[in-house]
Amino acid sequence: MGGVAHARLKNLDTGAFWEHGFRSDLKMEVVEVERQNLEFLYATADQYCFMNPQTFEQVEIPAAVIGASGKFLKLQMQLPIEFVDGRPISAVFPDIVELEVARTAPPVHQQQDNAWKQAELENGVSIRVPQFIKAGDTVRIDVEGLKYVERVKGAAR
């Protein structure tokens, strides 16, 4: 009996995922993936516009390709974009991003260390942060889990 390798596959046209088992004797075609570092320029309702900093060529990428992580894009942020046959298929976001806290309740210093409160970041995303965080602080956020990691710098007061 031969072995079976299970894989999670993504349809590049529809973005749908499915699981499939492959026999060990099956031969697969290798797809060449090209990676380019592109600079984020602006977003519309259904497109994100990036520019190649060397050639100044602009590339419009559908919002479905960028996904939910698109809310973490900042102007002039550089991201590796993966292409197959000249078509963008994914954007590689950093694991951690730094954002400023736009709104939160005032800091409470008499609370326990494990007490958390809601905070809204500059990009509109709400997360839970420790009590000592105040509006204007810059914090590191885990993009995948939308979790607070640490405070980078406090607000100037």
C-alpha cells in the first residue's frame, strides 16, 4: 500500500480552498512563483494599487487577493507580492505591525495586571489592550490573531 499526502489547496481563480489527498506515486507540475516587493499607494472599494519602486509600474490587485489583512496597509508600505504567470496571487504581510491607538478608555493604574480594555487603532480595528495603554500610544499587533503584543512608545504629553 502506498502512502497518501494530504494538502490544502487554493483555486487561484476563485480563491476557494479545499483538501485533497495525493498518492505518493503521483507526479506534480511545478508552478513558478515570482515575488516582487511593491509599495502600497491607495485602495478603492475592490482594488488595491501598488507600485514597483524600481520601474514605477503600477499594479492593481483585487481586494480578494489581499484579503482581510488589507486593513493593515499603510501608505508607502512595501510588501512582497507573489505572481504566477504575471497575475498577482497573494500578498505576504509581516507577522507584526506597529499602529497608533486612536481611542481608548483612560488608563487605570489601580487595576490588576491582567485586566484588559477595548482600544480602536488608527486603521479602525478594535483590539484588547492592557489598562496602561492610552490614546496616542504606538503598539505592536499580531496581524494573524489581532492581538496586542507590546507597547512601542507612549504618547508625548
